[in-house]
Amino acid sequence: MEERHSPDLRHVKEDDDVTLTTTTGDTLRATCTNTDEMHADPQSGEVVTTSVWTFKSPDLSSAADVGITDGLKSSPEQDDFPRYHEMYCDTSTQTNFGYINSVEVHGRPSDE
């Protein structure tokens, strides 16, 4: 069975406070600090978009990134889309949290 992220990940926006439960058994309270979309080079002939979410949490030694790549196959031999990228902590150890099983969005912090 292919590992994948909860579809709820796509609803997370920058500055959202969330609780993430991962396939490694971790539950993390975090804030989404950045969202980014990257598109394939048009010269490559691929129609691909990679969405990346960056989370910070007191439970993490540094930021953690997670991504999903959507697109159209340019040849029958390619893997199907979407492709899910495991969540890694951005450190020299590259701590792997697996895939996100569930996302609970708590909203954005209030302006004080």
C-alpha cells in the first residue's frame, strides 16, 4: 500500500496552528511558517507542481518540511501522481517523521 498524507494537509495555510499526527507515532503541535509551490521547468516538458509546507514546533530541534507533488505523467513508465514526500526535520540528522496521518487546524494566533 502506498503511503500518503492526510488530504487535510492541503487545507493548512501559512501561520496556522496545527496538531500533526504522523505514521511514526508522533503527535506534534506546530505552526506552519511557510507554504510554497514550485513548478517544473517548461523546457522539461513536464507539468508538475510541488507543494511544500514548513512547520516549526517546540517539539522539533529545527523546522520540518513536508511535500506533495502533483502533475501529469510525461511517459507511461513514470510513477503515478500525486507523489508524497515524507516529513523531515531540517537538520544534519534528517529526522524522519514519515507521513502525516491527521491534521487538526486550530486557526491562526490572534494579533496581540
